[in-house]
Amino acid sequence: MNNKLWQSLVNAWRLPDLRTKVLFTAAMIAIYRFGSHVPVPGVNLAALQKFFDEGGAGVIGFLDLFSGGALARVALFALGIMPYITASIIMQLLTVVIPKLEELAKEGEQGQKEITKYTRWLTVGLSLVQAMGYLVLFRSQNALPDLNWWRGALIVSCLVAGAVFVMWLGELITARGIGNGMSIMIFISIVSRIPSGAAQLVTMALLTILLFVVIALAVVVGVVWITTGERRVPVQYAKRVVGRRMMGGTSTFIPLKVNMAGVIPVIFASSVMMIVPTFAQFLGTGGIAGWFNQTFGPNTFLFITLEAVLIIIFTYFYTAVTFNPIDQADNLKKYGGFVPGVRPGRPTAEYLDRILTRLTLPGALFLAALAVLPWLMSRTLNVPFYFGGTSLLIVVGVALDTMRQMEAQLLMRHYEGFLK
């Protein structure tokens, strides 16, 4: 197996265009990590580091995970790729609600360009609001001394410009590199925290380390199993005469994934659940804001329960957005396809919807369990750093997707791929 893997890597490096894409992706990642270490002007890093080290960051510490530590340094790329991801999710949901956006989505490449333009402007708006919120928070922690209107405008402008630049890097990776740019950015941000997490892990008791490694491996196996799991619905195409040729008569299948929504429901549910605690933390630690942080903070039982419920709801909702059984049944009927034993048209749509509803349930429960995992780990093993199944889901999912894309490039040139 190892020989095949190394041979596949050698074959990938031999292809000039694939090698160029890999090197281009690596260059964009290097730029992203460099910008994550360049602080914006006028920040007291010592006071800010004390705020994070003493555990006062709360929900901000969780957001710092997805920025690769850039938020704790108030770096140029402190906002990371999250504003762009949030804007993309919002636009996808609005496409279902607003008829004009739905028409643009069906117009092909030109309509997609218009939706992308709206997504970019929404990213700028979200980045501006988020940057102003961080400005208020960090000022309350004495991390921004001698703050005035001009210095505040400079800091906000730097953070918004950094978020827009990261968005541009992600689009470049998608267009000219390997994999999805947004996913690659989050992947690198999470992986960059592994060395510091490993350094904290070795200070724990040996039994705790062994239990942590076993749980981590079990989560990785579960993520791979759920991510690659699918139900194949058989489809038969009837024979028909086109001109003087006989067409059709072939058999294929419709792959319905167990986790068709991917990690989107987790990210969206986390974003929704963090809105109120984040604003409460901006208001301080006393009074109503303090009570809210203690009751609905990211480490409370109520927060974890509500987040798990939202993940299940968003999983079904996003699956319904990405896969429409009625459209699928109409396309099958149009091209002479049918599911054996099921009548074409509406019965086929109901059949696919019934399968998808049952298939989505284990995937939704698995995603909810991954969201609950960090809370359980902190309560049972007293893990001193954030360990999330969500992070592993992103890392493993992005790795599998990138390997599939590289494998497709290899198979196009008659090389043997990574996966079997």
C-alpha cells in the first residue's frame, strides 16, 4: 500500500500541469500563513495574549481556531475565510427563498457570476461588522491603547482588506490550484494548530494521552466512513431509436451520500449559535452580559444541546437545497430512465425523497455528535486545548476531496490513483 502511495505521488509530480497546480496551491498557502503573522498597527499584543491565555476569550477563542491563531495576534488575516464562507452559505439559502436568485442560478455560468458578485459584496459587509465588533472587544481588554477615530478606522480597514484578500486567495486556489479554496484555507488554519496542541498534550497523564489518541483515531475512522458512505439507487435506461442508431439500454445508479450536506450544517449552526454570545461578550463580563455568557456560553450544556438540534435541522434543510428529488425524477423521465420497480415521474420523486430522508438521519446525528464531542472531552479528560470532531471532519473531508481531484487528474493520463 505504501509503495502504491509513493508511486502515485511520484506520478503526480511527473505531470507538468498537476505539478504546477500543486506548487501554485502551496504558494497561496504560504502567502496566507505569512499574512496570519503580520499584526495590524497599534495593537498591544502582550495584553491581548494575556486575555487569551487566561481563558477570557470564550467564543472568540473558538473562532481563533478557524483563523489559524491570526485572531489572537490581531493579524492582517485575523478574520480569515469565515466571512466568505458565511456569505456563501447565506447566498445559497437565499437562492431557494428569492425567485430572482433562483433564476440566476439556473442561467448557467453568467448567472453564477452574478451570484458570485453578490457573495463578494456580502463578504465585505460581514467583514466590516465583524471587524468593528472585534475593535470594541479588544479595546475593552486594553489591547488597543491610545485608540482614536483615525486609528480605529485604520485597524478596521486592515482587517476588512485582509478578509477580502483571503477571499481572493481562496478563489485563485479553486480556479488554478488543487481542491476547493475555502476548504483548503480552513484546512491549513486547523492543521497549523496541531504543533501547539501536541505540545500541550504531552504534558498530560499517560492514560489520558492514550485515551485521547484512541478517541481521535475512532473519530477519524468514523468521519471517513460517513463521508464516503452512500446508497446507490439503480437506474435503467430504456432502448430508443435515434436516427438509425439504437440508444439506451444501459444501467447506472444515483449515488445518495449519507452526509450529502458535508460540513456546511456544522459551520452554519455554529455561526448562528455564536451570534448572541459574541455580542454579549462585547458588552463585558458583568450584569446581563455576564449571566448570558455563563448560561449560553460555548461550554455550557444548553449551548451544546441547541447547537446539536440546529445541526440536525440544517442538515435536512441543506440536503433538500442541494438535492431536489422532483428535478431528479423529471430528468430521468426526460431521458428515458427509470428506477426498476418504480413508476416514472411523481412516484420516483417520492421514492427518492423517502430514501434521502431515512439516509440523512444517521448523517445528521453523526454531525451533531461531532459537535458535542469537544464538550465531552473537556468534561471527562480535561483536555487543555480545543479538540473538535468538527475540525477532524473538515480536515479529513478536505483531504479526501483533494485526493479525489488529484486521482482524477492521474486517471485521465492512465496513471493509477490514490484511492481504491
